[in-house]
Amino acid sequence: RTGRNHGAAHDGVGLGRAQLRMTLAAVPAQGGNEARAAIELLRLIDLRGAVVTAGALHCSARMAEEITRRGGDYVLALKGNQGLLLADAERLIAGRPTPKAALAVTEEMSHGRQERRAARVVRAPGLGRKHGFTGLAAIGEVKRTRVINGKRQEECCLYVLSRPMSANDLLAVVRRHWDVENGLHWQLDVVFREDDCRTRKDHGPENLALLRRFCINTFRADSKKDTMRGKLCVQAGTMLISSSS
């Protein structure tokens, strides 16, 4: 994650557990190379039985190989940085009409915003071998339509999957990924004001980044009913971090 407002104060990569909404590990990205840092980060975690999700920056043959080698599965966003694979995936999706029964659709209304998501999964035999993606078994598609203040927005995202899954499972995996991603960034930006931090010297940025994530983990484990900001204010006043024990 890179600070946006004041330049690259800290480049780093974090790995979280979706069900817990907590950060499990984080490492700095030396020289701003987040893709390499992500590979190093995965080597710290037992991936057996886990589904690893990541954005398009981390959609690479090396990432796919590392995840599968360590016993995990992957759902990786596919965009233009993998142009040849993207083109083949788009042709595959376009040439395979999906029966309505195989589609998964969710609709919700929140804060004046109406949102509809539709997902499908298409098996992709031979595509992984052609592009050197270890374990690639299927392509997933999620179409999102949002209506905000009467304005309609549409977005279509493709994903490479290491195992076929139902369209409902794909929707759930993608939703959990963005819930964690957006939730963590919102807490860091708004509550902890990470982008406003001016610390640059030595290992200061890395140490503070770890401390912020440690605090978020601790507050989320606390069963007391309060907002993250409320818990932070209480602890700032008492100078004591208290867990839920």
C-alpha cells in the first residue's frame, strides 16, 4: 500500500484473513516493487486450504506458481498487464453463453446507492498451460451495475481461478476481498490518517505501518460496541491498549 497525498511515504504489502478482517502479515516493498514483496510475504504464511485473492498487479505466472506450490488456490484479478491472457479470457467468455441457472446475481440498496452484481464461471482447459499459469482452471466474470444519484455505472471484471467454483462462491470471494481491502484502507486513511504521516527517516514508516495494523487488529478483536475511532480515542486517553480478554 502506498500513501497518496504526500508521495510514497511507505510502500508495502499486507496479507489479511477475510473472515477475521485482520492483517496477518505485512512486509515493506523494497524499491517500490510490490509484486516481489507479495511473493516474499506468501512464504511467511501456511496457504494449505486457503484461497488467495489479489488485484491485477499481482496477477502473474510467478504468483500463481507460488500459491499453488504452497498448497493454496487463487482468485486473481485479470487486467491489461496480462494482455495476451486477457484477450484469450475475453474470447473464452464471449464464446460460452451461460444458462441463467448457472448465473449468480445479488442486488442491494444502501446509502442511496443501488448495486447489482452478476457472476459466472467458465472452465478454461489449456489456458494455463498456454500462458504458463500453474493451476489455472477457470475464468470468472463479475459484472457490477451501480446507480448513484440517478447515474448508472457499469463495470466488468475478469478473474483467473485455480479451481472451478460456483458463481455464488465467486461472488462471495470477490465481495470479501473488497470488503477487507476497502475497509482496511478506510480505517488507515480516515481514522489513523496514514497518508498524512510525515515520518520518512530510517525504518520509521515501516514500524508505524505495522503499529497501525496491530492497533486495528486489536480493536477489531475487542468485543466492546464502539467505532474504531471511538476505541482509538479511549485508548489515546488512557495510554493503554486493552484486548477483549
